[in-house]
Amino acid sequence: MTGIRAPGARVDVDEARSRQQYLKAAGAIWVVYDEGLSRLPVVCTRCQARAGLTLQADAEAGSVRVICSDRHTTHDHRLTIAGVQEAIALGRAPGSEDIEITGATA
């Protein structure tokens, strides 16, 4: 019964944080292909914002959410949890300018 909680059960904050990781950029987030030869920006599909985005990688849900400064939450099929986690592991400082993430391959 992993992942199922009884109604009113207390949520372990550390456990929740380990499943959800965040990456915030002051500049643009770029999806990189072909070993850096191609770069495409991540964009909020509701307001077209390209800067100041936050990525939320939720391993339990198996998804990556794109959150803009207007708090729109969208998805980008080119992003993978592994790609976002790799960018986080590279030690990007919070509020870094532009960030590059390896795109999903078909």
C-alpha cells in the first residue's frame, strides 16, 4: 500500500520534499538536443512567459510541471524528471540565469 494514506494521516514533509524537486531560473530554461547544437525555450503555454519559470519534478506522479510567475501550471512533454534532477544535481544556484536541460529523446 505504498503511497496511500489514511484520511487525516499526517504528511511527512521530508518525504514529500524528496519526491518533489524544484528548479527556479531567473532567466530562460532551455531544452537542449544534439549535444548542444539545438536549443528550444521552455514556455508557459498559457501566457507565453519564458523567464522566471520554476520546474517541479514529481517522481511519484511521474511528471514535470512548469510554473510561471503568474502561477500558471503547465507541462512540457520535452522535459523529463531525470533531466530536471540532473540540472538540480549540477548545483544550479536558486535564481540562476539561463539553465540548460537535456531534452527527452523519442
